[in-house]
Amino acid sequence: MIGIDWFLALSALLFCIGIVGVLIRKNAIVIFMCVELMLNAVNLSLISFSSHYGNVDGQILVFFSLAIAAAEAVVGLAIIIAIFRNNLSVDIGKINLLRW
Amino acid sequence: MITYFFIFLAVLAVASALMMVISKNTVNSALFLVLNMMSLAGLFLLLQAQFLAIIQVLVYAGAIMVLFLFVIMLLNVDEETSLFSKLRVKYFVAFLLGVGVFAQILYSLGSFSDTLPTISSEMAQAGTVEAIGDVLFSKYILPFHIIAMLLTAAMNGAIMIAQHKVRTEGNK
Amino acid sequence: MELLLNICIYLPLAGIAAILAVRSDKATKWISLIVTTATFALSLPLLFNFDIANSSTAQYLTEGNPVLTGLDIKYLLGLDGLSLLLFMLTTLMGPIVILSSWDSVKKHLAGYYSMLLLLQTASMGVFASLDLIVFYVFFELSLIPMYFLIGIWGGKNRIHATIKFFVYTLVGSLIMLVGLIYVGYDAGSFIDGYQFSTDWRFLSGDTYQIGLVEQTYLFLAFSLAFCIKVPLFPFHTWLPYAHTEAPTAGSVVLAAIMLKMGTYGLLRICLPLFPNAFVEFAPYLATLAVIGIIYGALVAMVQKDVKKLVAYSSVSHLGFVVLGLFAFNTIAVQGALIQMINHGLSTGALFLIVGMIYDRTHTRQIKDYGGIAKVVPVFAVMFMIATLASIGLPGLNGFIGEFLILNGTFSSEVLPQNAFVVFAALGVILAAVYMLWMYQRVMFGPLKHEKHEKLVDLNAREIGLLVPLVVFMIWIGIRPVDFTQYSEAQVQELLESSNEKRMAIKQSANSQELPQWASTLYDVTDELASKTKNK
Amino acid sequence: MDYLHDINAFLPGIIVGVAGLIGIVIDSYKDDHGAIYGLSVVSLLAGLVLSVTDMFEPAGIAFSGMITYGGVTAFGNAVILFGALFCVLISREYLSAIDHDFGEVYAMVLFATTGMVALASANDLIMIFIGVETMSICLYVLAGIFKNRKTGAEASLKYFLLGAFSTGFLLYGMALLYGATGSLSLPVIAEAASTDLLFVAGAALLLTGFFFKISAVPFHMWTPDVYQGTPTTLTAYMATASKSASFIALMIILSKMIPAETAEWGELIEVIAILTMVLGNLIALVQDNIKRMLAYSSIAHAGYLLVGLAAGTTAGYSAVLFYLLAYTIMNVGAFGVVAYYERQQGLDFTDVNNYAGLGFKRPLMAVLLSFFLFSLAGIPPFVGFIGKYMVFAAAIDAGYIALAIIGVLASAASVYYYLRPMVYMYFREPHKDVPLVQSGLLFRSTLIVLAALTVYLGVAFGDLHNLLTSYYSNEWVALIGG
């Protein structure tokens, strides 16, 4: 039987792929998807710990994080639509009006 | 058996995550993310969290990602000619940061792995819909309601932001 | 009586309320005049009822309850020998500055007079407060009105000048705040029950003793704030700007009162709280003071602008005050105290006079004048007296202060080198040179400019506001004891107790491990007896 | 009966949240947004009154350990609700004037406030997470109100992406803490706290997430853009209520959950505080846009607040609470006056150059701005001075003397940019004559109340300070062990 630590390592790996994705991509939608990947990776960690301790709290946090991810997605995509209307682009490289 | 499942799903998850990050086409990226979420749902099942595995498929893969795809199609985002930002330095920093965080997390997990190797036996009961529903409506009733309010708020706010026209006072 | 002290301090605030309520330019002036005159009148009983024999205990004490539990910060006001005369000087200058701007200020009158009144309150508060936090609050509060006075009603480069003034002073006083808080907590370890105390009476007493290392840092923190305010060379660079750009009333208050907050702070706080550091650093600061005396005089000599000349003469004069304080004996400190008053009177008068002539001719350049003594004789007389007072002619007030300071410094144990006296005396001579030269160029010789033929002499208002200053200049010059008596007992006692405290701290430091630099600086292993004598 | 007790414990949050829900329903039937505006004012006021009365009740826990109530918690809630109330009060006139008076704005403010109250009452990581997210998601929406302006949409996107990114760290931190201790409840975590690497990593990630929310350097990049791109009164809301809530949560985490001995947290926070104060103040010096300047000033103020947290003593925590109140008062006021000028037509009144000569045109507003700026600069006798005094006093008492000196020097530098608007308003002649609209009675009186408070609390701060330190002393002892 494979140990919890494998799950945790996988989760850390996915989390870091998410971080790198956020930092190097410039399409706002893809960046947002990378954030979703990070949240997913955390969910895996939480569920692993929850399974290890056999207590349900971690799973509840995952449940809430799912709901919040949904809310975040709704708002985030609305913002992306708004900025697309202004810029006709979702390239964050072009979004540099506000600096310093 | 579980070990083989884990290896299969883990490889699938990592591969799809990487593909999502490097794929040129935004739609492809989104589809790879769906695949990643499905494989995570499989891993949840291995961890005996049945309820969340189902929710993961329903909410994440089913609802959130559909919304993403919908927006991508709606905006008709072109394929990106230059995939990443041009600054090579930024790459370097990003990878360094990513590897750094990864190493750190692994290192801290290392301190943990001697103490807990396996899935608890109580998990068979704890992962079910009944068990989760039970605490959700007793212990976690307040967060549950706040989340309900938040979903309403998010819907409302999204409509306001995404609306095309600015409504002037009273629409007169 | 303690109520009277509070009324004096807060009456100007009531004046501001009245000004804002009335909203009429004419009434504004009259309200300000009445309020400041009333303040002065009300402060007279404080002077007459002052118990000279007990000058070292604070009188008319208002002692509030500690505002915070666990922290002994309280509303604590009172006057003693150190502060009485400065307080009186402040109330005296009140009506004078109001009158001086009667006709010369024309825009935003309500704001202008409110700021002057607020400044009055803050200045009186500084001199009357005996709790260091309350002192700090008033000290900072005085910045705000001065900032606006220079910034709104000042000259061409007012913005630069006022910001420089504000930021310089604030940097110093914020560092002082850190020191203040540290002192408060440090003092707490000497008392049962209270954790934090900034009560001056306690801090300056025998019970509270600060270790040598802490003293060094704290002394530097406090004296930086005060030296900037004084201003001591090389922290003086804000002063000429601020003085030149400020409106007349602003310059007068700045010179007569606000600069004194610095020297007063050195005497009130640095000396009794950190006696060891005070004494050890005395040669260095006295050197700076002497440099300031000479430097101020030399720079004043080459000024083309009368007001700037007076401003640099302030740097020079306040160098004397600082020198007197660091001489650390009764004569010199007494001299420094009376010199603070003198400088307030004579430099205040000079700024008023410069302001009056500026109102008539709209120029302050020395070369634009010449030979006007015949046209405006009363003005010439007043200017002469103020000039002579400023250079320290015997029979006028400046002489008394400078003589006492030089005399005290000569016999000082702390400043044994006679070079201090020699160079400071050189400053006196230089003062005579630049002041008289300026006077001669402005007043005597042939009349240079035709338009000055029709120059109007001083009117009743202007004479009226100069006369009290002149009277005091002469009075102090002839009978200084009428003024020095108020502080004599306290200065003596303060120096003695500080010196005892210094010895005690040194004694106890003798047995402790000190860092290398501290033991070198304070020389604790040296024979203590060599410095125990106190004159 | 239990339920009643629980509901009563969270009543301010419930009132505000329910008012938001009712409000959007009513608002969808009405063209005029007066109803939802009135409803939000009334509900926030009710919440504020309830919190103020709760302040004197003994502390306790409710909802099976999810939240705390009474005492310090209620004080924190009161600060948040106070900020929200005053921001809403000045919002309507401003938003109507710039044609952005949407009913949803008030609803979003109410929902966000519910999240903040939940965050500040949290006793469980789940509550912290949900509070933070409820607050943040509503704020993303508020930041995007100027959706048809480039700056508005971009600010909102930047805020959103960075916010979501930081949520990832926050959540991962919680996951690791859960892994290290097996629980999400703060008291349980505190008991199981250790110097175990997993725990430390979790706590560090959690703190990173919060450093982002309070815009501490180096996680501050979003702040100036968002503050500039958001309608000004709502910026005031972000800068005050949301910052207060985040700080209170940070305080809860540091005091309740992470015992000082598990790692050198004080030093970590000290470093962040120094960076935040110094950079915030230095960059603010070169800003010409007054909203960006206030944004950097708010970063710098986060630094001062961190000084109090670094001290980690009763005095430090109570100083932070006092400072939050002071900061709320003066910042809402300053943004309020900026909002007044900004809606004038003809010139861009977010550029400080255009403030030239305004001081004597509408003297009231200029005087009010001077009050708030002097207070922000920490000049006595304004309340900002007392706040700074308490924070630095706590740091000095706890032995962080270098920190206090750096803070004091940074705040001396800050005076320069706080004086700039006054320099322009009073000391310079106007470039162009712009007719200034008279402000409405409610708007004006709200700002006057705030200005009066800056002076009143700057002089009569004793009672409040005593409440925070002595009255709550038992609670503090229970939290941080004396």
C-alpha cells in the first residue's frame, strides 16, 4: 500500500507547477487556470491529511474551497470579460497602465 | 493494486498539468486542466474520499471548467504567437521560485513521513456523504451559510461587472 | 492660581473659536488683540505671586490623573524658576506680534490670527508643562501654526523654507520621542506600582538614575532634537530660510520664543536627566556652540539682506546660550537663562523693526537704504537701542547675558580650556562689527534714494509695541537682579543635585562592566575627586 | 436555546449579511437605490451598536468553536463596522456624482463586511479562510466598478489574479498546519504547536497569504494600482475595513495559534515591518497622484502596525487595535475629501498639482484634509500621533529599539508627502479657476464627525486605551500568556 507521503509529494509538485505557470504565462485566463491547479493541489494535500487522521475536518475545508473556487471563477471570468472589452486582449503583458 | 493506480493517476496528473502550462491553445489548456481534475478525483477515491471525488468531477470539471471554456470561446482568444512573456530573466526567477518552494515543501513533508504512513481505518466512515453532511449542518453551519451568501454575492457581482452597458441612474 | 495658568494657556484657543464664529476681518484683529492682552494681564499675577524662595519647586501646579492605567502620563503643568520668565516672555510677545501685523497682513486674516493664537497656546504649553509627554505634544503642536504662517503668508521661497523647517524639526523631535518612551519605561523600573513615568519632577530627582551607556544614546537623541531647534551649528541651515521667508510676526515668534524651546529643553531635560553625558559631551557641544558664534557672526557680516543678517545673528547669539548651558555652573547657566530672554527681546525687536521698514519700502536689501536716519528719527532711535542691546553694550540687556556666560565659562570645571572664552569673546566683537556696520549702512551717510525722503516715521501703534521691549532691555541692563532672582535658587539647586547624581551614577558604574567606549568616554576609573568641586 | 446564543454571538455579521440579501432583492424592483443605501446604513449602524455593547461582555466561543465573541473580538468588529459605515455614508453622493451609483455596490460592501466580521471573529482556520475569501471576492467586484475605464478593469484584474494566487498560499499553509496538528481549530493547533518543520512551513505560508492581504512589502504590488483604479470611497473601504479585518486576523493567528517560542516569528515580522515602512514611505514621496500616494501611505501604515505585532505583547496588540481605529478614522476622512474634489468637473483632481490654490475656495474641505493628513503624519494632538506612540512604545518596551527608530525615521520622511497636498492647497496659486460644487450635508457632516474624532481621540485617548489594556487584560493573558 502506497503511503500518504506520496500523495503529499504529488500535491507539492502540482502546486509548484501551478506557481511556475502563474509566473511565466501571460494569458490571464491561463494564469487563472494555473491558480485553479494550485487550489486543486492543496485540496489533494488536505484530503490526504484528512485520510491519514481519519477526521473529516480537512474534507470540509476542501468542500468549502471548492465552493469558493466556484465563486472566484465566476467573478474572475467576469473581470476577464470586462478587461477583454477594454483591451481586446487578455495578455497581461499589455496591461501596464498602472505602474509604480 | 492501489500502487499501480496511484502511479498511473499521478503521472496523468503531472503530465496534464505540464501540458496545461505549456500548451499554446487556450482551449487545449483548459481541457488538460479538466483531465488533471479528473485524475485528482481518482486520487481522492484512492484516499477514500468518495463524496469529494464526486464533487470534484461535478463542480470543478463539470461546472467551473465549462465556464472557463465558455468564456474562452466567447472571447475567441487567438492562439498566442509568443507563448510566454519575453523576459528570460522572469523564467529563471519563476523556475527558481517554483523549485525552491517545491524543495522546501518536500523537505518539510520529509519530517512528517516517518510519523504517518497510511490511511486511517476510520476513513471508510468519514468520507461518505452522510458523515460530511452530518458535520456540515451541525458544526460547520455558520461557514456553510456564509458560503451560501458568498455564492449569491459572487453571482450578483459577476453580472454587474460583465454587463456591457453602464446603467445610468434609474435607466431613464 | 493654578486655574489662572490654565486659563492663560487656553484663552487663545477660545479666541480662535470666537474668530471662526465672527468671520469678520476687523473683529478678528480686535479679538486677537484682546485675547492676547488679556492673556498677558492674567499672567502678571503669576509673576507677582511667584514664591522666589521656593523657585525650585513648581508652582501653580495642575496635576491631572494619569490618563492611562499603568502609564504615569498625566496632564502636569506648573511654573518654576526655569520656566517663569520664558512663560512671561511668551505672554508679553502675544499682543506685540498681533499688533505688529495689524496693517501688514491683508489676506486670509481669520486663518492668520488663528494660527498666531494657536502658536501662543502651544508655546505657553511648552514652557509650562512638567510632564515630558505633554511637553512633547505642545512642542510638536507649535510646528503646525508656524508651518502655515511661513507657508501662506511668507515670502517668495516660502514653500521650500517651510517644508525644510518642518521636516528638520520633526526628524529631531521624532528621535526624541523614541528616547522619551525609553526613558518612560526605564523610569518605571525605579517605582513601585507604576510602569511608566514621564513626570519631570521624578525623572530629575535623585531616585531615577540612568546607566552610562543608555545615557549616551538618550542624551544624543534628546540633544539632537533640541540642537536642531536652537539651532546649533551645523543644524542651523533651516533657520535663515525660515526667518527670511516668514512674515514679520512669524519671525518674531520664531526668534523670540520657538528657538528658546531648544535651549530650554537642553536645560530642562538633558541636564538633570543625563548629567554624566551632559558633562562628557559638554566640550564637544560647546565647541559647536563657539563655532556657531563665530560662523554666525561671519556669515551675518556678508549678508546683503537685513533680515537674513538678523537671522544669522540669532545663530551667533544662541551659540552663547548653549555655551553657557554646557559650562555647567551657576553663573553661566544663569547667564544663559537671562540671555534667552535678552535674545527674545532684542532680536524680536530687530525683526519687528525690519518688518516695519519693509512695510514702507518693500525691500530688505541693505544697499537700498542709506541715510534714512534723518527722515525717520524715532525709528532710528528704536533701531539703535535694539542694535546696541543685540551687540551687548554695557547698560543694556545683552551685556548682562554675555558677561555672565563668558564669566561662568571662564571658571567652568567642565570646559577648562580658555579657548572657549577667547573665541566666544571674539564673537562679541564680531557682533559689534556686523551690527554697527549694518546700522551705519542703513541709517547714516547721504540719502541714497530719493523716494525715501517721504518715508513716514513710526506711528503710535508701532512705537507702542516697541516701547515695552525697549523698557525691558534697559531694565535688564540696569537691574538684572530683578530678573535673575527668579531662577537663582533653582539653577543652583539643579546643578548641585545633578552633579551629585552624576557622581552617584559614576560611582555605581565603577563596579559594573561597561563597554570599552563607554569606560573611555566617562573615564570612571579616574579619580572621581578631581571633578567633584562645584562652584 | 443554543442556537439563540450562537446567533446572538454573531448577530452583527448576520444583520449585515441578511441586510445585503434583502437589499439586492428590493433593489431589483426599484430604479432608485435609496432603499438599499438606507438599509446598508441602518444595518451597519445596528451592527456597530451591537458590537460596541458587546465590547464590554466577557469573551466566549459560539457555533461549536467556530467563532469567538465579546471583548477584543467585539472591539475588532466595531472597528470594521465603523469603517464600513462611514465609507457607505460618504459613498452615495460621490457615486451618484460620477454616475456609478449601483445598488450592487452597497450589497457588495455588506457582503464583504460580513466576511470581515467572520474573519475578525474567527476561531477556526475554516472561518479564517471563508472570511478572507468572502471579503476578497466582494472586493474584486468593487475594484472592477469602473469597468469601462481601462484603469478600473486592469486594477480589478491585477487584484484578482494576485489575490487568487495568494489564496493558494493561504490554503496550502492551512493544509500543512492541518497536517502537522490534525485539526483546524485554532486552540487545538496552538496546543499541538511545535517547531516541527511542517508546522513552521504551514505557518509561514499562511502568514505569506496574509502579508499579501495587508499589502506588506514585498507583497504590496497590487495596492497602488487597485487603490487608484477603484472609486475613491470604495478605496477608502478597502484601505480601512479590509485592512483592519486582515490585521485582526493576523493578530488572531499570531497571538492564538503560533506561540512565540515555536520560531523566531517576531524577527520575521520585524524584517517585513522595516521593509514595509521604509519602502512604503520612500515610494510615496515621488507620487503625484494623490490616491497612489495614499495607497503607499497605507502600505507604510501597515508597516507601523506590524511593529506592534512584532512586539507581540499586550501593549503591542492593544496598540494595533487602537491604531486600526485611528487609521480607519483618518483614512476614511482623507479619501472622503479626495472623493469630494475628484468629482468636480474640469480637472483631474487625483493629481496633486491640481490642488493648487484650493485651500481658500472651500475652506472647510481643505481644513478637513489638513486635519486628516496631519493625523496620518502622526503630529500631536491628532489621533495618529497616539496610535504611533502606542505602537512604538510597545516596540521599545519589548526591546525592539532599532525597529522603533527606523519606524520613527520613516515616519519623519512621510511628513514630506503628507504636507504636499497642503503645500499645493494653501501655498500656491491655482492654475485654472474651477468652480467647486458644494458638498451635500450628509457628506460634509460625516467628514466633520471624522475630523472631530481625530482631535477628540488624540486628546481623550485614555479611556479607550484603558479599555484595551486593562479591561481586556484577562483576555490578553489568556491569549498570549501575560
